[in-house]
Amino acid sequence: MSGAVEFSGCTVNCLISNMSISGAALEVANPQGIPERFNLFFKADGTKIPCHVIWRRDEQMGVAFD
């Protein structure tokens, strides 16, 4: 599913997968500069969910919804 990481006036496009009630996995082209806490924006319906990073691996990260 298409989404975006939003923080401090910046937006980084991402691919959202493995979503559950408590979190999701994200894939971004360049994870550098993405903070530990941000809003996850779902492009399909405009929903924004605050979340924080649980793990990072190359261009992937796992987040938990706050």
C-alpha cells in the first residue's frame, strides 16, 4: 500500500506492508534522516497515524502505532 513518512515539514514516500493493528513494515528509498517518531500517511484515504520506529534494516523499518 502506498504511503508517506511525514516529519518536520518533510515527506518521504514509502511502501507499507505487513500491517497489523499495532504496527507495520515500511520500505523507503532513503531512510537517512527519518527520525524515531513521525506520522505515517496512508495515501488511499488520507489517514495519518503517529508511530515510532522499532527496528531498521537497510531501506526497511518496522514501526509501532502510538
